[in-house]
Amino acid sequence: MPSPHDPPALLAARITATPDAPALADESGVLTWAHLGERVNRWRALLASTGVSSGDAVALMLGNRREALEALLACLHAGITVVPVNWHLTAPEVAYLLTDADTRLLVVDPPRAEVGAKAAADAGTVTALVTGDEVAYGLAAVEPLLAAIDPSAAPTEQECGQLMIYTSGTTGRPKGVLNGLFVTGAPWARATRLLEYATGTLGVPTDGRVLLVGPWYHSAQLFFALLPLLNGATLVVRERFDPAGMLSTMDAERITECHLVPTQFVRLLRLDPAVRAGFSGASLRRIWHGGGPCPPDVKRRMIEWWGPVLVEYYAATEGGVVTLIDSADWLTHPGSVGRAVPPNRILVVDDDGRELGPYQPGRIFIRRPGRGFRYHNAAEKTRAAHLAPGVFTYGEMGHLDDDGYLYLTGRAQNMIVSGGVNVYPAEIEQVLLQHPDVRDAVVLGVPDEEYGERVAAVVEWEPGGRQRPWSALDAHCRQHLAGFKVPRCWRSVDAIPREPTGKLRLDQLRTLCGDDRWER
């Protein structure tokens, strides 16, 4: 008979085999597999005591800390929908998510307690708790509640929950995505098959030590941390990405896998040469990366430094990983994001939905049997993302080569049409980032009476670097690009607004550049 003391189903094998081995570590300490299982069951009992039950939604606005994984795992074993919340959001933005997701409970940590309390009050029907030992802003503290819990109060039956991850909302309101990786009420065997697929196809490890340094609320960071943990690897969590500190952690903790984004590669490459030379990296087996185009020169330098451990993918919150390419393959196909992994098939189509041949640029669609995705409370957006049942897009443009390798040219919504010619910002941005004085750059179209749109560039200069005249960047671009792709309008900003994952906050950029003060 099931018992409330039974270990969480997705952790049971490791708890039984190696109960005293390290499972989860953060700056506050280390949890063994047995201790993690006991904490997850206490969280399950705590959730039940607040009135949350199967089918409800729980929002987690927590930093990179072990409580985030504990609470998430408890929800995934209680039939609950987990809603990770971007901890940079304001109270009104959080309240919108809580209302849209029909959330019953919000869990925050002390640094986010004030925002969480205001958001819960604004949402009206949401209970909120704060992690740690102390009451904050009227929110009850979690640790005393967990300590007082009788573990036998946890529901006897365990039920698979699911994740609803909100898009970044970089162009409008965030959209909740139910991507079907975990499904409420599904048999545990389904989750087991997911882990087997992740191991065999994506290279998710069953051992080793995986490092999480990006914000866990982001889908890629979450899945490349959660799946290794469920697979039996030790997960080492750090609150934030610090380039030099991460290198020290990797060596000291004997890290084997980590997920990074191109922005982080750039910051690593700009470290003091002595710091870079002191990094061993001997334990590294695999560095997954995605989250945006990686300039080829940046990736080549990372491979030269760290060795052939980089594995790039093309994916999105909506439907997971579509392609993979390892370092050796990338060196023979520079700029590619790889070939489709089973069961995906890539289609490149024109504006009328007709499939295009190799080297013909168009909109990228993915055909996948079985698992699909949907946007929560947004049926029209779900329909717009699908060409046909089981055929959907993440919104990118690109082309395939003769061997089926995919090359991205940018997002369809960001494409510039200047004088009737299509211009893809990503290509121009990569050229700008090769200039040593440019820290970051974004290319976009601005209205033009003659051409419809002109190519414009927003530049963030290197700290302490010398701001070059625009003519220098113009000359740099003309060495690498056809004339019609070279920006005609320029402006500089103190900082290009991005998510911690490197994703552009286009809404904030438009606010920064909302006037007509472009230099030409």
C-alpha cells in the first residue's frame, strides 16, 4: 500500500541505491538523496496543509537556491502545476502572472518578499509564504512550518504534476506555455521514458556534477538542471553567474556539465588572461548552450580554450530541443545549430506555407508526432504558431543545407524589409560584436519614407573603452557585409536591456529608442 513516507517516485531509485550521496548543493549546504526525499515529502505535506491540491497552480518566485528545487519537486509529485516566476518582475507584473495562471499559492524568498506580498494582495485570492525562518511583510515563514509538519500528513498517493513556464514577455504580455514534458496525472512510466530520451538523445548525464548558474525560472536552465538531477547526477546551484567565480567553482566542485548562453561566453573570454590561464576545466564533459545566436568567432575561441565540450541546440520553451550539434561537427559546419534530433523533422517554408529546398531562406517549422504545446488562455496564439496539427514554429527564419544542417538568420518578426530586400539582424549583430570596442549590439528596422525601413544599430560600448566614430563601425561592417546590410542609423546606450539569459528586452529597447534621435 502507498505510504506518505514513500520516497518521491522520481527520486526513489537514487534514494534507495545511494541515500547518503550528495544530491543537491547550494551556498547554504548539501542535501543527500535521503534528506532531499524527506524535504520533498515535508513540502508535499505543507502544500496540502495550505489547501493546495491536485490540479491547482503554485507559483515559485525564488532565487537559485535549493528550496526552489525542493518546492518544485514537491509539486511534481502532488499533481500541481508549477509556475516559475522571473524574480526581476515588478509586483504588478507578478500579479498578472498569478491571475493568469489561476494560482493558489505563491512561495518567495526573503529578497523577493516585498514584491511577492504586494503581488499576492493585488491578485486577491493567492496565499503567499516566504522561505527561511523569519516572517517578512506579513508572510508566514516556511522553515517553522516544515519543522512542525508531520511527514505522515503528506498525501498518500503521489501524482505527477506539470510545469507552466511563462515566456519572457520581451515583446508584450508573457504567455504561459504548457509544453507537455510533464503532464498532470500521467503515469510515472511516462516521466521515466522522458529521462531515457534525455539520456540517449540529449546527453543528459546519469552521474557527475552539474552546475546551475543561470536563472532557474528560464526553461533551458531549468531543464538542463532538473533532468540531470532526476537522472541521478548531483546538482550544484549558484545564485548568479560571475565569470571568474564560475571558473573557480567548476574546478573546485569538479563540475562535469553546465548550461551557458553566448552572452556568458563573451564575458568569459573578456576575463583577464591570467584568470583564464588559471582555469583547468579538466572535469568538464559537456557544456550545453543555446539562448540565442552565438557569434562564430566567440564559439571558436571557446572551443580552443575549453576543448570540444560545447554542445549547441536549437530549442524554445514551447517545444523543447529540436537540433543538436557537438563541437567537432560545428567546426566543419560553422554557424549551424545542428541537425534535427528524433522525432523532429525540420521544414523551411515560404509565406504561403510551401516547403523550400536547401539554402532557400524561409520560416522554420518543426514536425513532431505526439507531444505538442499550447499557450495558456491564448487559443489564437496557439493556432498562429501551428501550420498544421503537429507542425509548429518558434518564430525563427533560416535555411537547411544539403546535409540537413540548420542555420538561423533571425526571428520572423524582427526581419527588416528595406527597399524590398529582406535583411536579417542576427547576421549584422554578429559582425558588430567582432569589433573589440563593442560590448553588445542590436540591429532593428526604423521607419523610412523612401525605403520603408532602414537598418539601424544600437551599440553598447565596452566599459572603459573608447567610443569610436560611427564611421569606424561603418567601415568595419563594410569589410564583412554587403552594402545594403550596413546600418544607416546609429545610436549608443549605456546598457542594452537583456534578460539574465541574454534574451533581448525588445519592449525596453523600444522605450530607450522611442524618439527619432538617430545619428546617420
